[in-house]
Amino acid sequence: MAKETIRQITRIIKGQNTSDGAGVKIKRIIGTGELNQLDPFLLLDEFKNDNPDDYAAGFPDHPHRGFETITYMMAGAFTHRDSRGNEGHLTSGSVQWMTAGKGIIHSEMPEQTDGLAWGYQLWLNLPKKLKMMEPQYQDLASETLPVVEKTGIRVKVLAGEYGGVQSPGKSFIPFTYLDVQLDPGTFIFLPAPPDQNAFIYVIKGKVETGPETNFREVKNGFLGVWGEGETVLIKNGGNEKTHLLFASAQKINEPVARGGPFVMNTMGEVKQAFYDYQTGNFLKP
Ligand code: MN
């Protein structure tokens, strides 16, 4: 593959500590003043708390419209309930994929209040033509998510495809989401087609990425955003195992109007979402 097609890191961003829900301490990585969005990624939150006081109150009933939430649990357990009658138990290594579409009310509550609760929630936008689709819910148990192992490399396919295997998760726009572990001295190429935006979030260790002649280092706790290109090259040049999340998805290229838990194309549509929620329309089938 020609060198010019390898994407270069253009931004490196540190997550910001904040709280959400009923006072759950989180680190917001996308969806901040520094990086409001990366089309079509609207938000990326990390929750990683070993003190129940920091997470036990969870995220009681709240609405969403116009996008999808994809929650990946690393440790601990959460229970999801929603206004469509879905109930899911998120355990370590599982993915919960909720397509809010025209409107859903859900709660996300810790199942136990001791031990580590650790996971990531990604908000993926929907294009105008799908914003008002019927809500969908997918519970993907850890053992249903395929893992590709090569020497020194382990890739768990959360969404999309890698190495000839496909996640059972159903995407509504082209979207790849991978949990990647690299031993020291290994490298990996991952697909990030030109019409997509892509990022990595490093969970453990550090990586070098970009064209080999111009590597940039991304350390644990940081998000790396790539510029234009067709593929990404990620290398573990350190002496410690590294663990990261990789995501790439098709740009939607439409106006984004955000109002709290609603993400539409215009502020008028956001106002309508608040009205529909307040007048009980989200509870109608
Ligand atoms: Mn939610």
C-alpha cells in the first residue's frame, strides 16, 4: 500500500473529568469544548470507578432521540431497562447497542455496588433519513464477539469486520469498532476508508502511529484523531503490552443540532424532541 494513504495523527486529546447521570464520575473524551464531535462520533465517555459512591447512583430514566449509544463493559455489570420493554445485563466484555431512533427512555444502573465498574459509552450519530427510525436494542454477549489472534496481536471485533470475521452487531452506517491488544514490537494495519473519520483511545501503555517516517506517540488516557487517508498503522514500540480502542465510521456530513440527550439536524427538531418527551410521546409505540 502506498505510503501516502497511511493516515497521520492530527490531534491528540486528553479526556476531561466530569460527572453525569445521578453523579457518576466519568471522563469525557469526545463531546467536550476541545473536541465537540468527530462526525459521526458525538461522544465518548470512560467510566472507571472502584468506589461505589462514584457510580452506584447510575443513570436513572432518561430519554434519547436521533442517534445510537454503544456501551462496552470492561469490568463490573450494569442493568439496562428501556421504554420498549428491553432489559439487558451488561457483563465484562459485552456490548450493549441501543439505537434510540425516534425516541426511547432508558436507565443504566450498576448491578452491584462493590468492585470496579469500568466501561466506555460511544454515541454514534444517525443520518437524517434514519433519525426517526423505530428504536432497536442489541445485547451482544462477550462470547458472541469474534476475536482474531495473531502472534502478539489480539483483536476483538465489537462492530464491523476485521481479519475476515464480522461482529454480530447490526450497524446502520458503515462502522468498525475494535478492542486491540499489541505486544511490544508488534504493529497492525487497520482499515479506515477515505469517507470515514477514525480515532484511537489508548487504555494501557502507549503506541506510535502514522506513516512510519513520521510516527506520533499516543499514550494511555489520550485520544488520537487521524487525518485523511485509507488505512492506519499502529505500532507498539514500547516494552509494555498495549491496549486500545479503535473506531472508524462514515462521515454523515449533515448539520448537527444537540440539546442534552437529543441530537437532530436543526434546533427546531430538538425543541420538538423535548416537547414529544414531555408530552409522553416517547412512551407510545
Ligand atoms: Mn443513556
